Amino acid sequence: MTLLGKIMTNRRAGETQLAWNRPNLSGPELLTLTSQDFVEGAPIPLEHAGRRVGGKDLSPCLTWNQPPGDIAQLLLVIEDIDVPMTRPFVHGVSLIDPTLLDSPGHLPGGALSAREPAAGVRMLRSGVGRGYRGPGPIKGHGPHRYTFQLFALADAVDSTSDMTEVDRARPRAFLASLAVPVVARGRLTGTFER
């Protein structure tokens, strides 16, 4: 597996097709997204990595400042920028009702579990299944950047869409279909390497 990683070292998806760069998800960068588990640009601890690489697939703790104005819903998208594919790999997509969170502006570790998401969190499809999928890059491919992108939405997605379709939609199709105004957004990027 190390040989494959080395062969593909220069092949990376890049940032062009991140959710962050979608025109329908543009908005002012007024949110500061942080984690007590890692800081911007630092390695993501092993417990937050995928099970197949020795981690626990435990989503990290996330905290953000209060967005300006009235917010109906938050959208969190987690993507691997450096996967050797044409587009970033989606490690998680969730809709968050900020009024139902146990602590405003805060998701505890493990809140993005497919089986038991935190109060107010609705897990949608990711690149593989539902729920948070921790980092698990190809061995020898070098460091991968994982970006946690948080979007504050003026309207709730479930009030503008058929939720059955939203639940079934593939991540890229769902993100492309969003037609709700983004009031604020912020992101946090961590790294992982094998």
C-alpha cells in the first residue's frame, strides 16, 4: 500500500470543488470554527481517524461563535482535499438545528455518529454511508488536509426540500441542490498522514 501512495503522491483533488467554493454556498466569512482536539493546520488525533487505520471514527469537538442575524439551520460538510481523485472525498454532511443543541455553538466529540447523533444533528449521506468518517488516507501518500466547513443558513433545508430526497441524495447532488441563503460561514482544517 505504501508503494501505491508514493506512486500517487502528486495526484490530489485540490480545493476547487470543495463545498466552500460552490457559488450557492458563498457567503460572508463571519464564523470562527475551532476544536479543542486540534488547531488550524495541525494533525488530527488518531482517535478521530477511521477505524481501518486504528482510529475510532469519533468526530472531534467543534465550537463556533454565534452567527449574526436569524439562523434557521447550520450545514456542516467535512471533506478530504488531498484524496487522489478528481474531487474531494466527503467524510460527513450534517444539518444542525442550533435551537436543539445541548450547548449553543458547540458539538461535543462523537456528535456526528450515524447511530447516535447529538440532539439537533441530522446526519446525511457521506462518501460512504452516513455519519462521520474519520481520516484514512492511503499509506505513503503524504499528509492529507481535512476541512470542516460550517454554513449558517437563513432557511431550514427541510422547509424548502423533500427530506426523503435529501436523505437519499448523494453528497454532491445535495450540495448542488441547495437554494437557501448562506448568512455566514467558517472553516477549520486539520491534517492526517499514514
